[in-house]
Amino acid sequence: MKYTKDHEWLRVEGDLVVVGITEHAATALGDVVFVELPEVETMVAEGDEVAVIESVKAASDILAPAGGVIVEINDLLLDNPGLVNEDPLGAGWFFKMKLDDLAVLDDFMDEDEYNELIG
Amino acid sequence: MKEPAMTFTPVDYNPYDFANRRHIGPSPAEMAEMLAAVGVRSLDDLIAETVPSAIRQKSPLGWAPLSEQDLLGRMRAVAARNKVMTSLIGQGYYGTFTPPAIQRNILENPAWYTAYTPYQPEIAQGRLEALLNFQTMVADLTGLAVANASLLDEATAAAEAMTMAERCAKSKARAFFVDEGCHPQTVAVIKTRALPLDIQIIVGPPEALDPQAVFGAIFQYPGTLGHVRDFSAEIAALHGAKAIAVVATDLLALCLLKEPGAMGADIAVGSSQRFGVPMGYGGPHAAFFACKDEWKRSMPGRIVGVSIDSRGNKAYRLALQTREQHIRREKATSNVCTAQALLAVMASMYGVFHGPLGLRAIAERVHFMTNRLARALLAAGARVSPKAFFDTITVEVGVGQAGILAAARHEGLNFRKIGTDRVGISLDETIDEKVLLRVLRAFGIDGVPPHRASLSFPEAQLRVSAFMTHPVFHMNRAESEMMRYMRRLSDRDLALDRAMIPLGSCTMKLNAAAEMMAISWPEFSSLHPFCPPDQALGYREAIEDLREKLCEITGYEAFSMQPNSGAQGEYAGLLTIQAWHRSRGEGHRKVCLIPVSAHGTNPASAQMAGMQVVVVGSMPNGDVDLDDFRAKAVAAGGNLAACMITYPSTHGVFEETLREICRITHDHGGQVYLDGANMNAMVGLVKPGEIGSDVSHLNLHKTFAIPHGGGGPGMGPIGVKAHLAPFLPGHPESGGLAGAGLQNENHSGAVSAAPYGSASVLLISWAYCLMMGGEGLTQATRVAILNANYIAARLKGAYPVLFMGKQGRVAHECILDTRPFAGAGVSVDDIAKRLIDNGFHAPTMSWPVAGTLMVEPTESETKAEIDRFILALLAIREEIRAVEQGEISAEDSPLRHAPHTVEDLVADWTRRYPREQGCFPPGAFRVDKYWPPVGRVDNVHGDRNLICSCPPVESYRTAAQLPPAGVFVKG
């Protein structure tokens, strides 16, 4: 598992990467009430706003961690956004993407580094 | 204090002194006690310790005060200079009968007009229901799934629709098509909005639309010249190109015409003015905004939703609050917050008052009158267009135009002047056969043709779907029922007519009765915003005098009265700065420095003005980080456009570094925008224009006594230094009232539908300035600062007070920290809801710092009321202490169960504290106890299950059957 400074996690699954938000982020946001997901087959560049997450406290964007194409989205979140709070690292995933270059994963934080970030 | 014995001694006592006897709360004796509690000798000493001497203004405000009686006399004289005519100009503004029951029970009722935006749902169920009725009515009439709780005016709603279309459309085109049949002011505001966003505007006839070239299009239905046409084909073509279709429309027409939803429209906008809200020379009126279900989360403005309370009962609340700009900031696509709640409530009550059958009958009456007018003109050989119309026709009169317009005026009528050879005539519900005779006489025609129940548009355009089927629109319409319905709703709410509303940053001061009276007088309320200027001389006098006074107060040289809200003022001010930069060949300057502590509308407005927001950090004490500011100004260099500074700061402190911030900005070629949201701490003491600022908006609904109306109206005029005056907003219908910017071709474009925004409420601020006088306004500022410092002094032992100035003083508001109680499980929400049990509206929560309460008492509150508030907060502190000491858990405490309802009181009492303590805490009145109609409202449930119209009731299905057209009007 890798982590971004924007509190997203990335998990490699075959040649795909699954993206979600960390437990720390889910707790900070509070009860998630709405999630807007990208369309499958969308090409994205690093830093693009690909999804929107709204809680009772805040609205924020989920950024593409790296360039690639969206291949699958978690439809369950549309009807049950609370999954993000209940299981942020599992059932609360957002989308799967095929990265242009898997090697960029090395640039992201590992768990220890991320834990240090959120201290 | 005991009254002294009545022996005759001549005293210096003026019973008609409005400022000191009526507007300012504390008496001189009370002030002495409060100063002692604060620990200063005099009010002047307090001000000296609070406001840095370097920024104090040099000369006092000059003018003498008027008594209430003299004010009303002056108002009468000014009113007499306006000429009341029957305006048939149309163009988005129409005559209407305000039902007297609505005028008296809503518009003129402080229970409605002094309420705040319903952020605290438990004390706002009444107005939330009225606004939900508005949303339901609009959604039904437009045939779309959801509607919001109003926007500022039709033109800005159309501009909002454009930016929303850009966000929602899958089309990547960069142009937006505007039907040339749109009202000119709508086209102008859309163009203004598009320019900084690099959106290309294509204006043309619907036939010219190339769907592939645009991300969206707007059509007017019926068109500004009267056309009724079906846009289904154009809309389908737009959808084929993944573009969004917007229809600007008219609610009364939709009672008779096929609804935009049935044509496939994605978004519908318009004005609800003709639903019982007077024209008022431009406003205020509630614009509406509705869209398909799939777009609802992108809809701008506030939306009322349905949720449940702590007992699982139905409860209303503002939904999706997180989207408001204080969260999305520079990523916001809209800066709308203040809307037109009071006017939306009036329009919704007009809907309740008439019901769908009544509205349909009114629409038919207007339509058949127009049909008679057209027939008479055609029979006399006049060239009338269009063939298909609802209430508006255009007559080609050639060189006779001036003669026809003069003949109309001779009959007491205003027609619309179109170009040099046509006139437009729009009829409305107030027009009867007698007026029709006068209209025809202006054309030299005698007599009116008989009524005929035939449609002047194709049968296919007739509305066949039902609307307003909910039972609320089918209640017995006896006035006794209506009156009680309005009373029941307002009784559910807490407004200023019951208790202090200590909302920090909102300035909930007195809205005095004398200030409010003139807005209902026909000489002010019935003027069309585009009437000939010689009919509005009274308005001219009032606006010019208010302009002069605002210039004196702020140290600016010019003012634009156009912006309809504070956020719109910010946006207009930044556009003015941009236009100035462009005029100097420096249009590339785009960087706007904004402190992280700024109000969320600041970055949102900067984004809308096409600026690049650079955030400046804060010091631990809340002040702007001057080193960071300097570094970012240097980094921006030749690209620096402006900085936006709130003063006193959003933390409620007069920062010492303001002059330095202005100097740095100017040194790098930028302009200073000083946000006037906190002007109530400056009037008479500090002039923004004297301390280095170039532009400010004033929230007239905060500092200058326009009531909040439960979330609008507001007014946000902007003042500027002389060099910026030529670049103030312009307007296509400037009405001949010479005002800064209106005649300059380099101006920054129109930002509102009407040249003077919501002109009629300017009278309230003018009345306030006249009665207070220069010294009274200054004293109000001093007392506002005293009241805030008194609260800080009394509460600082119980709650930490954050952010004080150098000498330990706050400005006109203070921030109480509740974060120390989080460890015990007590949240800022718990305290806010517990204040409701004490009969108070909560202070501003979690802004500008999460976990805090920001308290602004204003000068209008008496010591007794402030002491009751302090008593309540001290008692709450003891309840927190009980939790901290483990005597009761947070979950079991009265804090968590707050607010307590009558249901709680009469149910089996199983709580771990006494009933008496729960329901009657020390701040609460025994006899006049305020009972919230619902328990704590569940925000999460409401946002996850978004319902934005009146909950359905099965039993009223039969009401959905509407008889065919022509049944109700018998000539």
C-alpha cells in the first residue's frame, strides 16, 4: 500500500491501481454524504480532479495520483457513501486506474512515512 | 436602576432622539456599569484601547439627526417626487396585487423580516417550510425535479446557470449561446460573467444555434418581445452534442404554457416577482433556479431539504451546506450566499393564497386581456407581433414612436421603447378593461373588443400537466386560515422580535419600524426599474443623498449601488479593479492575495473575476502574516492585481499592520480591496478610503439596518477611490440617473438585473443614516464595541476568549473557545443547541476557527438582554463542568439532548437530569418560553437522502386534475 500527501491510498492489483482515501482522511471529513465519481475510460493527468467527496463538514476533491486511465469505479458509493467511513481501506474504495507508468508508485509514501506525516 | 423621584428640574432629555433612545440598546447608566465591568473609565478610553490611533479618522461625520416624525415627513416629500404610473414595460418586471394579508403578515411583520438565514434548523422550521413551499411551487411550475430557495435576480440566475452548465456539460466547447429573445439585462449580466472566465458568448436567434459549438444555451420563454415558441428541437439537438439547455421563463406564463421540463430543459431560471412582490424600482425580488435531478448537487444557492430530528420526526433543514463557499473557497463555481428569502416566502404565500386554480385563472385573465389588445390593434391596421404570445406584444409604430409613448404617458401608462420604431406592451394581473381602454386610446383607438376565450398560441403549447398538487396549495383560502398559517409558521422561529441574535460577522442589529415604512408606499413600491427617469426623481434624491453619506462614512469618492449582496459586491469590486488594470495596459495582472482567515466568499469571488488566488498565512494570534504577505507580493511582482483584506479582521481585531499591507500592495502595482463585512466596528471611527484601501463593499443588511429577511434581501454597494470610479459597473438600462460608471464605456459591465440593485431597500439604509445622524452612527459603533467587550469581560473566566488586540480588547465581536471541552465529549454543537433551550439563537459556529463561537451583540441590545445571554452561557458552562467532573456523561447530559421540545417535556421522563433543568435553564423565560418545534436535526440523514420538495401526501391526488383552459374567466 502506498500513500499520497493528499491522504489517498493506492493498492496495486495486477496491472491496476485501486485508489481510496485513508482512515485519517475519512475521520477528518466526518460523515460522508455524497460521492461523485469519474466516468470509466476517462484519461487523467496527475493532479486532475477526478472525484468529489462531500461530508457534513467539507467538500473536497479526489485528485488523480498519477497519469493514466480510469478503468473501474465503485458504484456502491453512489447509493451508500457511508461506506467511505465504515471501511475506507476496503469497501470504500473510489476507482481503479491503469497508470501510464507503474514505476511512479515508488515516489509515494509507505505506511510508516504516511503515519509520520499525520503524526 | 431605580427611577429618581419626579421633581421638576430642567433636563437635557430629548424623547425623539432616535439614536440614543431607540437604536442604541444600553442606557447611559447601563453603559457606566458595563464600562466598570470591562475595566475602563470611559467609552472614549475603551475605543482608544481598541482602535489603533494611527488609523482613526480625522474629522467626525457631519450631518444632524432627524426624529422618526421628521424622517417620515422627509420620506413623504421624497415619495411625492416619484410619479406613479401604470408600467406596461415588462422586460422581467410586471404589476402585481400583493395580497394585503401577505403584505401585513409577512412583508411588514418583524417575525419574518428580522430572522436570520436558517442555518440553525431547530429555530427556523417556519421559514424553512415556507421556503420548501417555494421550491415545490417552482419545481412544479417549471416541470423540473428540484429548485433552490431563491437567487438574487433573474439575470444573475441566468449567469449562474451558464457556469453550472459549463461544470455539468460533457461537451468540451468553450462557448455559450444566448437567445436574442432574452431580456437585455440578462444578456448584459451573462456577458459580464463570461468575460473573466474566457467563455465566448454567441447571441443570436434560436435558428442560428450550432449545438456542437457550445457547452450550453439559454432561451427566453416567452421571449422579451413576447414570442411563445417550443424549444424542444433545439434542446434535443443540444443534448445530442452533450450540451446543457437553460430556459429563462416566467412563472405566471407557466400556469398556462407547456413547462420547460416537458421540452427537455436541464435548467430553468426566472423571477418570481409577479407572484405578489412589488416592482420596487428593481427589487428586491426572488429569482428562482430549478434543474433536473441529475444536476442537483451542482445547483448554486441554498436548498431546503427534509430530514428527521432526534425523535425520528420530519424536520426541515438547509441541505448541502458544505458546498457553500466557506468550504470550497477558490474552487467554488459560485459565490452566492445571501439570496432573497423574504421575497421567496412572499411568492410562496402568493401561491398558497391563490392555489393552482387561482393562478391558472390569473394567467388566463392576463392572456385573454392581451388577446383583446392585439385584436383591437390588428383591427385598426397596426402591425403587431408576435403571432404566438402570452402577455406581451410588440407594435411597429415607425416614426410615430415618440408620439405613441407620449400619448401613453398622457394616459398614465408606460410602454416599453424598443429601438426607434417599436413599442412593447406587457399586461399583468392588475390590468382590467378600464386600463385596456386607456392603452388603446394611446393608439387613437376607441373601445375594446369583447372577451373571447381563445388562445393566442398553438394548442400544442398549452400546459397539460398538473402543478402544485401538494395539500399546502389547497388549503381553505379564507383569510382567517391564511393569517393563522402565516402566524403558526413564524411562531416556530426565533427572530429579533423575540431575542438577541448574537451571530458573529452578521451584525443582527435593530431594523427599526420607521426605517421600514416607506418600502410599502406605492410611490416607491410600484415603480418599474426601467421607467423614464423623470418619474423617479424621488428615488434619485434618496439614492444620491445615501451615496453622499456613504462616501463621507467610508472616505471613498464614488459608489455603485448595483450589487445585490455582499458577495456580489466583492465580485463587482474585483471586476472594477480588473477594468482599471486593463485600461492601463496591465490586463495580465491576475494574482489576488487573500489571507487564509478571509471569509470564504473572497476566494470564490476572485475565482469568478478570473483571478488567481494566492493564500497568505496567519500568525498564531490570528493576524495576517506580514512576512508571508510581503514575500507573496514580491513573488507576484508585475502580476499582482489586488489583495483582499477584511477589517477589522475576521477574528474581530483591529490589526496594527493594515497600513503596511496597503503600502506593500500599492508598491507592487496592486489595488486594495477592503471587505466591509465588519464595517459596524468602523463607522465614524475609521474610513477605509483614508487608510489606503481602494475599494470596499458595504453590507447594507448588516451595518446599515436592512433586515436579513431570513436569508435576504441584502445589498452590497461598492465604494471606490476616484481613480476607479470610471470603471464601476455599468448597465444597459441605466435609467438616466447619472451615477458613477454608468455612462463610461470602459465600465466593468452589469452585475445585476436592475441598475440600482434592490433599490427599494436602499430607503431603509437611507432612513437609518438620516435618523442616526453622524454622531449617532459613531456612537453606535462605540457601543457595538462596548457590548462585545462587556461579553468578553464577563465570560472570559468561563470560556477562553481568542484573538484580542494589543491592549486586550476585541472589536465588535468576540470568539469563545469551546475546544477545551472536546475532551469531555462536549461539542460546539451541544452548546449552540443548548442556547436554544435558553431562548437564544446560537452565535456563529466554528468560524473563523473550528470549535469556537463568535459572538456579535451589536449596539442595539440592552444590558438586560446581554446579561440574560451571559447567564445562559455561564449556566451551560456549569453543565459542561458536571460532564468534565464525571457527574454525568456527555451522552446523558442536557447538552447532548438539547434542544428540548414539548414532546420531551410530556413524554415519560427517563433523563438523568431533572425535567426543570432540561426545559427551563436559567436563560429561559417561564411564561414566554420558546419551544423549538423539533428536536436536534439529523444533518447526515438529510444530506444522504436529499428531498427538496414538500413531502408527498397521498390524500390529495384528486387535486391534480385541472380543468381545461377557459373555464374560469368569464369576461
